[in-house]
Amino acid sequence: MGKVTGFLEIDRHTPKYQPASDRIRHFKEFTLPLEDGEVVKQAARCMDCGIPFCHGPTGCPVNNQIPDWNDLIYNGDWESAIRNLHSTNNFPEITGRICPAPCEEACTLNLEDIPVAIKTVEQAIADKAYASGFVTPQPPVSKTGKKVAVIGSGPAGMAAAQQLGRAGHKVDVFERESRIGGLMRYGIPDFKMEKHYIDARAKQMEGEGVTFHTGVNIGVDKPVSELLAEFDAVLYCGGSEKPRDADIPGEDLGGVHPAMNFLVQQNKRVAGENIASVAWNSEPILAGGKHVVVVGGGDTASDCVGTAFRQGAVRVTQLDIRPQPPEKEDKLSVWPYWATKMRTSSSQAEGAEREFQVATLEFIGENGMLTHVKCCEVDEARKPIAGSEFFIRADLAFIAIGFSGPAEAGVIDELGGSLKIDVDRRGGTSVHADDLDYRSTVDKFFAAGDARRGQSLVVWAIREGRQAARSIDEFLMGETTLPR
């Protein structure tokens, strides 16, 4: 449990950031990591609670054994710590960077607003493992002779592929884009996570026997039927990438874009790739010298804010239809669950103007190009307040209000009515498959990740990929030793 009195003696510390004036000049990560000695102190604060809410269903979706690896770090055993962490999480260097850390919200010390710095320790363990050479391929002792195809190389697809490869199956991953990683690579800006971490995992997985096929759009370049005929099982991890319909007049004006078109394009630019893509708008979108409005209040909207500043935007305004949340939550009514409270991302802290309880009524333009965004204040029921209309100057506007389901062109169109699609109360779609066996209504065809559960966190996608791999292994072999 680390140090018995550690939580009483040691203050919570998390990494500092480069100053905003410096970090907006580049697209690299800007977090200043803690020294090993300080990481050990932070691990020592863990109380080893009788009921560790941090890694139960309220905390960590992949059930990281957080008290265990905190204790290992406190005792200086970094190699055992990464082994323990890898037993539940295939990519801790990624979740340690981009996960919002529901584990810290569920930490018992969060009742006093001083949770253990779990995310910081997790990232430190993963980074130390790479630096120390602890991350190496783990090929299977023997092969099963079974073949599995994975469609999509996002976090769900990669996690499933690694698990299945280590179980001895021949695994082929098919990715539509030119490089693997899905929206981990193309949707998350490099200033939050540099992409060499994905490349390192791909190299490890290739050493374990996984084969990646990039530039192959299943259902377009290669029919799903061919995969079903060639492989013993097919896992669909296509993500949830269809933008939610905003239904705002003027969306067709020049300068108005879905958020992901902007983010994908910049990530390709940073990587030196051609911005043209089979899936994303290839018209150059640049914010330099412009007034930018971002519609939406989530992580994608925040990523647009940070990217716009780095491109040289003059002003960035973020519109959120929700009321401004309280600065502090009522712990006794919320803990250990994720609380709604005022949070400011590093991107928002770089100078964004945030408007709460504001609806976007219309995009207004001249000669086909955006010039202003018409807005109004709304009441708690999100109904417009008469006479509250106002205008914001805008040369660019990004719609970041979420995603409504997997792309229909390709896999879903080809399988048609044989693949049951669920529709939620907001009209979002997902492939019908439960979270016990992950089987769809098509024989040998499984689904996991955002394509199955709807848009969610990377850590949930990793969980789904791992669990789907276990189900597929059991389906193929009659039994399995893979963990849920």
C-alpha cells in the first residue's frame, strides 16, 4: 500500500506544463514529467483502501490494479509494476496521457480533493518501462492455426489484436488510413500525445506475429464477405466517426467544418502526410490570423481550441449549450462517480473565451463564406431566451457536438439487413452485440469499441477490445485463458 502514513505526510503533486506562451508555438507534448523520486512519493500516498473504488466499476474501465502497482513503485520495483499494469492495460503510455482519469475521481482521498496522482504514476511507469527496455514482443509459445481479421486499428482493434496474437492466433489488422492507430493517431492532437508511442506498440505487435494492412478500406477496397470466407472470425472495431447532425442553418457556408476534419488534417500535416484522405475533407483548413468559433463543450471541442491557437488564430470562442457547472461538486452525493464540475483543459487555459448556456442559431456569411455566428442565451431547459440574441465574428467554425455512430459506407452498407443496428434515444447507431460475447447477428462477425457501445473513452475501447478477444478465443478454441 505504499507508505502507511504517506497520505498524511506527502502533498499531491502532478506534472507542470510549459507556459502557454511557449507551448502554443509547437505541436509537441508540453507536460514536464516528475522525477522518479517524486513519482515514488506520489505512489506512497495510496491508502490501499478496503474497497479500492479506483479500480472497481466506478473507477477504471480496464480494472487497473492501482494499489498494487503503487506499492511496487514505492518499493522500487518498476519492472514488476509495468508487468502488473500490462496485465490489465495494453497501452498505459497512451491512457496515462489522454485518459480523463475517472480513477482519481473515485479515489477515497478525492473526498478531500487530494486524490492520489494515479494518472501521473501510470504514465511514469509506462515511460520508465520503455526507457529501461521492459517493453518487448511477447510472441506465443505455440500457434493455434486459427485466423482472425480485425477491421480498424484504433484502441479497441489494437488491444484485441495484441491479445489474440499472444493467444497464438494469426491476426491480420485492416486499416483504412495510411498509418495505424485510428482516431488515437488522427483525432488526438500531438500536443496531447505524440504518435511515436503508437508506432512503438505496432512494432512490438509485429514482433508478436500481428500483421497490419494499411490503406485498405474494408467494404470498399476489399469486401467483408472475403474476410468472412478467409478467416475463422472477424472483429469490427470501426469506431464511431459519423458527426452528429447539428441542423444549424448555414452549415454549408465556406469556413464551417465538422471538428474532426480539422483535427485529422492537422495531425496528418504534423506527421508529414498528404492531407487528402479517403474519409476526411481534403480542403485545407487553417486558422492562422482568423477568428474561430468552436461549437461544443467536450474533449473534441477543446482539441480544436488548442489546435487553432497553435495555427495562429487571433481569437477562439467556445460555445457550450450547457449551464456553467459549479466550481466544486457535492462529494457526498456524487463520489465515487465522475462529477459535473467546472473543468478547464490546458487548451482552454491558453486563452479561449468560453460561453455557457448559449445556443448556436445560425451561421451567417457573405459571398458563400462565413462571417458571423448568430447565438442566443438559453434557459435550463435549453430553450432560447427571447431578446438574448447576439453575434460573434467568425472566419472559421468547427462543429464538435459528438458522433452518432460508425460510418455506414463500407462494412455496414455491405452487410445490410443481416447486421442488426441499435438506435439510441438521440438517434445514434451502433452494431448490435452485447458485452458478454461481443457477437453480432452475422455468423463469425464480432464488434467492439465505439462501433458497438457508441462514442466513449480510449480506456473503454481498450477494455472492449480485450474482452472481445477473450470471447473470440473461446469461440475458436472452446476455452480461453485470456482475461476479461
